[in-house]
Amino acid sequence: MTSDLADRIRAGERRALARAITLVESRRADHRAEAEALLATLAQDPREAIRIGMSGTPGVGKSSFIEVFGMMLTGQGLKVAVLAVDPSSARSGGSILGDKTRMERLSRDPRAFIRPSPSQAHLGGVARRTREAVTLCEAAGFDVILIETVGVGQSETMVAEMSDLFVLLLAPAGGDELQGVKRGIMEQADLILVNKADGELKSQATRTCADYAGALRLLRKRAEDPDGYPRAMTVSAMQEIGLDTAWAAMTDLAAWRKKQGHWARRRAAQARHWFRTDVTEALLAQLDTAAARELMAELSDEVAEGRLLPGAAAGRMLAFLKEQQS
């Protein structure tokens, strides 16, 4: 079954890809085992796409930009996958916004694949298994993978750990120009695109872009960046202005990083990061047993009532887990 699904994914079958993403997103133990076997099979014949993470505050026009940007890329003969991570419903756990419904034109494009996934309260603006979905899309032969994050602001930097390029979309005259000198998401960005640079907002967008360009010059230059990067540019998703220039900036940066060896080193560092993350999550999963939850509740009550220090309670919890393993 695993080898058959892997062959169908490599052949570019969209239904097989959708089924595989559902498999890796499942929390069932048997599905996790199947997913790991599938990913191991696909890893024997790896394929590589350009992974582009896209973030920005809600309302900046991420979905609109991604749709017209994706249409431009498919028009050039490229295959584009969009992994759109939406906020989750607190009741059902499902996706609230449903980006696929807001990218109607792109969703009908035969060279595009859109997969919305609920964040399920996972921090960092991405879903828990987004990076595995990226691997599946690469195996399916997509040339460009766009990872659209939830859009929660400064904390949304985890997408940089699964992408080759990180693009930050901003709105003109958002009253947030000074954020450019803060650490966090701004330091992760390779390209800042000020959207809605059209009509009455065009002059505001130009000024905002200049403000961010000045702020970027104050940041410490990264070894993996050539001269002129990171940079700020203006675009208009509504009038489809500046898309080709933005794409040229992305491909130029990708080509330079590959030539200098930064591309391979970045992916190796990301692999180490996700190895540590998986180990941490596996250890935390050991707390998800009836006995562990009962002890956790008891210790939490003692800590809340002041009868036990948090550090001492944590020590007792770790001792319990150690006993369970012996």
C-alpha cells in the first residue's frame, strides 16, 4: 500500500497527494506509522522545489497576492502548490477561513494544488505537519511551494524553518513602520512586499516601502545574503503590478544561495531543527496517558495552592515518566 501510494504521488496524482497529506496530519498511531513509512519511501528518490514561506498580518491581502502570484507562475509553465494554514475553530478544530474558497481562479488551474489546513492552535503560524506536507508536494513534482501562514504577527517565525525564502507581506500606512527595527519576524524576512500599491494608496505604499528599506539597512547583514538583501518592494495584487519583479528577486536570491552553498546548509540546519522538534514532541506525547494526566492534575493543584514549587513538581513528573519507561 505504501509503495503504491508513493508511486502515485511521484506520478503527480492530486488525489493521492491529498490522501497522503490527510495521512500525515492524522494523530492516530497506525496512521503515523503509515505516514513515516511513506515519507521514508519517498526520501529514497528526493525531489527539490523552491519553498517560499509567506506571512503577514490579517487583512494585508495574502490570499489575493498568492492567487495572482500563483497564476503568474503557472502561466510560465511552473507547477505550484499552496499550503494555506488557517485559524482553527475552537469547537470543531477545523479551518475557519477556508483559503481554497478565496483562491477560486487558482484552485481551478490544473497546474496548481491548494491545500488548506487548520492550525489546531499550533504556535508559529503553521500546522503541526506542514513540513511533511511540503515534502509530499516536492515528491509530487511541484516546482514552487507557497506556505501561507495564519498571520499572527511577531511570533510567526517557524515558517522560516521550513522554507528556502521567507516573504513578509505588509499593508501601506499600517501605522507599524517602526516594527522594521525590531527583532523577530523582520529579521527572518528575505523580502518585504508592501501590497496594495495602487490607487489612492500608491503613494502611501511607496513611503512605507522606503521606511522599511531604511529599517532593513539597520539590521545586521546575514552571511547568507548577497548585496541588496533583504529588500523591500511594492506590489499590487489587485492590479497585478510588481509580481514579475518580486519573482525575479526571489529566484536571484535562490540562485545565489545555491551557488554559495548557503541553500544546502540552510536545509541541513532545518533538518536538525525538526529532528529536535520531533524528539521534544515525542517526549511530550508520553504525558498523554491516563496515569500521567491524573498525576499532572494532582501536581498542578498542589502548585496552584502553594504546597509545591513548580520546579519540584516538574521533578516528580519526570521521575514518574522515568519509572514508566523502566
